Amino acid sequence: MIRETGENSRHLPNWIAVLSLMIFLVTALAVLPAPRAGAQSVGEGQLGIGTSPASLFLDGAYHGETRWERIWVHTTCTACPAQSEVEIKLGCSGDICGWMSFYDEDKQTPLESLRVVLDASGTAGRWMWAKFTIPEDAPVGKSTGAFEPSASPLGVNASEGETGVSIILGSPMDITINVIGTPVFSGIADNFSAKDTETGYPVRIEYRFQNTGNVRAAPSPTITVLKNGQPVDTFGAPKQDKTTVNPGATVTITAEMDTRFAEAGEYEAEVTVSLQDMTVGTGRVKFAVLPKGSLTRAGAFTNLELDEASPAVGTLAKMLAHFSNIGQIDTRARFEGEIYRDGKLVDTLQSGEVLVAVGQTGIVTAYYKIEAPGNYRVSGYINYEGMTTDRREISFTVAPGPDQTSAGTPESSGSDEGGSSSAVIWIVIGVIVAAVLIGGGLYFGRKRARPKA
């Protein structure tokens, strides 16, 4: 009986060792961190790209002409984490591909690709310019082609070695360019007028231009300002943006004179409008520069909106305040307000000043950097030269990013380190428990196996 008990006791430590190992493995598996969401691959249907406008038709182009077209390129990735970077490569096809080149918004920096950062909704976009240079030997008639951007997410699954879909082609933007044979530049400028203003504000001189040629035309005015019959200033195209008029169209064009240093009094302006070194119209107008405060200022705060539907943490929220000038003089306007998060005031806002012309609606822009997720409310008014409008408000929600808790605390560094520390502690506890069980098993096993005296 004593020996039989000893043989059975030899097996007892083995079972205890197995049980301890199982406890250790379960403990280790329980505390190991779960795979990150970013480890998923990007597949078909999860990454898209588009353009605005969807197509282009350039009519009346002529040999040697250069045209610029502004294009919005946007991408969506439903499988990419927020703040992921996507590269958009710019390409083209068809007959007009060799006529086309791409530039940044400054029209100076050539582009072969764009990089955008996805917001919390997985979308991003950017403006760019397409430059079309019509060759001297371009065929007369319609030539076609397409703008073909492609998108590629950067850094997704790089550490796991998965590739997913590396490049997604978007729907091409169809482009048609109608090249005419011999360009004809002609037009008529008439109906000249000017409005009174105050010292420190611009004088706006308007005229009507009708394009009677077969190509787009950009008339250039030269304006000489007279006081008591003597010239006091001359300005023209260098001080204003040229307006381009399509063939057969009639538009009203405004030329602006800076009168910040002009004296109050009665003035005249002689206007000469040229097109390709040809004079297409002349006129003479009278206007008054009045002492500051002579004209009535009035305005209305018509709308407050968020430029982006769902800004992400770490990005700039762009608020657009619409101000309508219903007074008698151009007015400087700025937005002033407060921003609240979860009901608590977090900052004040003040935009730069924008000069809004009489009868026009201007957009005043204010920015705020989003530091944390939460429910935001923006409340403010327009200050136009010391006077204020009624208040308007907007609300929006900023969701936590993939690496943030609901309180806005990053998980990518501190919480990972805390999780690793907790895992180590539990593994150590498991080892200790296993050692105690094994040691106890061996002790009692030997004690039971020892022959009784």
C-alpha cells in the first residue's frame, strides 16, 4: 500500500505542472492587446476618387492660347484610419494629354501628384489647376481626352506586409477642346458709371463689355482720374483682375481705384478700354469723394456655416460667415465670436477684415484648431466698422479618432504603454501562481511518497 501510494504521487506533480501551464497561457492570452483596426487591408469599393467638375468643354480655343481651369480632386477611403495619408497621382490620356500640365493653387508650382490627409469620415480633397497650352499646329475642331487621377493609400498595412489595393483609378474627367481656325478679337465697351465714396475707400468704375469676336476676350481698362481738370492718378489692368468674356456674351466689369490718400472733393474719370491693342470704347464719368462717415453703413449677417462637415481632431475647423452689404458704401467686416465644447467656453474667435462692396455678399472666414473630440458650438456676429449684426450659431460634433479615447486622450503612446505594463504584471502573477502550484505539488508528492517508519 505504501509503494502504490508513492507511484501515484509521482504523477501528481505532472498534473499540477500541466494545470499551471494552462493557467499561465490563459493569463497571457487574456492580457495580450487586440490587433489594431488599421491592420485591415484596403479592397475594391473601399477607396474611391473623384473630380469636380465632372467634365470640361473649352470652346473657342486658338493656336498659342493658354487657359487655366481650377479642379477639385477628392478621395474617400472607408477602410483607412482617420489622419491617414493618401497620394493622388495626376495623369491624362487622349489627344489633349500633351497640351495639359498640372499646378498647385499658386499657379507656379508644377505637380505630378497630391497628398491629402483623411478626416474622421474618411474623406479628403484639394484644389489644383490644370493648364492647357494650345499648340500652334493643333488641329482645327474638337480634340478630346481625359484627366485621370489615381489614388493610393500610404502606410496602410505596411507593417503587416499586406498590400490590399495599391492603386485605385477614379472616373476620368472627360475633356473636349474646340480649336477654331483664325481668332477674331472684337468688342464694344459702353455704359460707363461711378458711385460716390468716402476718403479711405475705393472708387468703383463700371462699364459694359460685349464680346463680338469668336474667342474669349479680356478687355483692359486704363483710367485717368482728374480733379479741377488736372490728372491726379492713372491706373488700369495692373491694379485689377482682368475679366474674361466668352464669345457673344455681355458682362458688366468693375475697375477699382484706391482712394485712401485722396482728398475729399469732386472728381472725373476718363476711361479707355482696349482689347489686343485696339480701343473698343471710351467714356467720362463724374464722382465725389466725401469725408469719412458721410454715407450710410448697413449690413446683414445672413448665414454661418462650417466649410467641412466633420472636422477631425488636430485639424482646423473653418467657419464661413456670410455678410450682405445693404448700405451706401463699401464696408469692412470681420467675424467675432466664441467657441464652446461640451457646453464650456474654450476660446474666442476673430477673423481678419474683408472689404465687401455695396450690394454684394462677402464671406468672412474664421479658423479654430480642434484639440479634442466633443460637441462644439460656435456663436458670433459680424462687426462692420464698429457696428454689429445679430448673432448666429452653428453646432457640430468631432468624433474621437482611432487613436483617441472619448475624452480626447491619445492612445497611441500613453495607453499602449499602460496596456503593456498591465500585461507584464499579469504574466508575472501567472508565473508566480504556476510556481507555487508546482512547488506545492512537489512538496506534498514527496511527503506522501516517503515510507512511513
